[in-house]
Amino acid sequence: MDSLPPLNALRAFEAAGRLQSIRRAADELLVTPGAVSRQVQRLETFLGVRLFRRDPREIVLTTEGEQYLAGISRQLDGIREETQKLTGRKTIEILRVRAYTTFAMKWLIPRLSSFHSTNPSTEVRLTTSNETVDFDRENVDGAIRLGDGNWGSVEVDRVMRNELVPLCTPSFLTDHALRSFDDLREVHLLHSLVRPDDWRLWLDAVGCSKVDPYAGGKYASSTLAYQATLEGQGVMIAQRELFLDDLKHGRLIQPFQHTLDRGDFTYYFIYPRNRLRSPAFRRFRVWLLEQAELAAIASAEYETATAISDSVAIK
């Protein structure tokens, strides 16, 4: 037993290394940051090796620390698994994920039950915010963000296409003759304040200069603009993938079939690389990307079906 390191110190090091933060490790272990620091220093003294390089605002694993963390993480995961098998008790792993309100409500939440059904020992705590996430200061494991994909300090996975389309209810389209883009001058345009330029971008793309792209109602999120659209108050500009279910079930309709693909400016899942050390996080990431692939297939099938329907209507 003399060759074994102090186990409390080992546990503190594993948490601090996995989370890349003394403070987050303290939160997880329900102790003070000072207690975590002392345990890590105790382990370093026992091993005779520096495991972390300490900067004013962060801790960074040394090469030896990286190697040691990778080795003990596998062993600790094995101990947890064997303990669960023996006792029948499963520990709950918590993942903290942040997303935009509309993305969470229209895309992520409807799919989360499939993750929970296959990962009963993992709890996803979902929060919403439009603010930029600071992984160094906030207790967040991963976030859905809208941007060009250039976040140099974190890992980035593309989730979906960002295609802008006008949407309204079928009854609204019946009551308002929208035969050309210029007819949008006669109806109420609905906007999300999070993305105030979407109408301008779409109108520029279709070559329509007679419509004021900033006229109409402004809402704090696309979720509110969506509700106003359902109430027949106007035409919203939206990311089609988020409202595909509404289109399929006829709650909403595209008055014009022209779409604007924003290319690389779209939704991404971002996270610090060290989160990949967590098996629960790795499973969530794989699940999320699988769901994104399934959503892309469903979107392509909808496009094909719509194109066929339009072709038949024309004939």
C-alpha cells in the first residue's frame, strides 16, 4: 500500500485536471478551492513531480500531469463501473449545457428524451442565454453558439445549416396576397432582436429593395416572434431547421420558397477539450452529432417532398 498515493489527493487532482479549474473541482467535490489546492500539492509532493503549471487566472496540466491524468482516469472509471456492478447503485453524472432559448425549445428539448432513455445515469442541466460563454469562469460543460465557427480556444462541432426563410400561418397567407417579394411591404414583418439583420440579409439575397427590412415588430427571441406568427400577427424570418416540425405539420408555411444559406455562419457545439475526458460528456457529444445528422436527413427529405409537390402543382 506504500506505493499508492493518498486517494483524496488523487480524487482532487482528477477533478481539477478534468475540469481545468480548481474552483470547479471544489464545486464538484463540495469542498473549498483551498482544500483542492492543498490536496493537489500533497499529491505533487508524494510523486515528486509538478502536475500543474499555475498561472494567475488558470491552471494548466504539465506534460507529466497530462500523462498521469489519462492513466488514472481510466483506472478510476473502472473502479466506478465495478462498484456500480457490485452495489447496483448508479451515480448520477451532471452535464451542464447552454443554448439559445429558441434552439433549446424547438430543437434540443424535443430530442433530449432519447438521450436520457439510453443514458439514465447522466443528467443534462440545460440553461438558456444569449451571452457569450466563459468556460474559465462559468460552470458550463458545452454550449450551442451561433457564429462563424472560429473559436480558437475551444473545440468546435458544426450542428446544422443556417437557412433563413420567411414563415407565416396558412390562414395568414390566405388572407394576405403574397405573390411577389414587394408584397411584404403590406404586411407586418416580425424580427428577433438577437438577429436584427436577418430580414435585410434575406431581402438583399432575393434582390428586393422596396421593403424596409427593419420595419415591424421586434421580439427578444425567435420563440416570441414564433408565437406572434402563430397568432397571425405577421411574417417572421427564421432558421428553417428549427421550425421544420411546424412546416411538416402545417402550422407554418413558407410564402416564398427562396432560402438564404448563411454558410459557415451557423450553429456549433463548443466546449473545452478537457471535457472529452468525461465519458458522460463524450456520450452526449456523440448523441448530439447523431441527432444533427438525422435532422439534416429529415430536412433534405422535406426539401425533396416540397420540390415534388411544387412541381406537381405547377403542372
